Amino acid sequence: MEITVRGEVDGHGLDAAWAEAAEAALPVAVIDLSGVSFGDSALLNLLMRAQRHHDGGPSL
């Protein structure tokens, strides 16, 4: 699964994409941030939670 993110991101608009990725339960998810012009701490927090979830930690 590939999730492509563009523009300014504050993390709140990505919840549906993360839910879809978690539901798919695929072994690999690619998150393309090359089109992001701004990402705040909420985006970084979401990325860290996704990594934890992928590693078998607490769910998103």
C-alpha cells in the first residue's frame, strides 16, 4: 500500500488513510512525503505511532 501526502499537513487529515492502511494489515506501507511542503509535530507523532503499530506495539 502506498499513501501519498502533498501540501501542508498537520496530521488531522490523515486519519482515514491510516485507518485504511491498518485495516488492510499489509506487511509494508510506503508513505510518500516528497510532496509535503509543511508538516508539524502532529504529523511526526502520527508517523511514530504508525511505526509502533507496524512493529506490533499499541494500535493506532
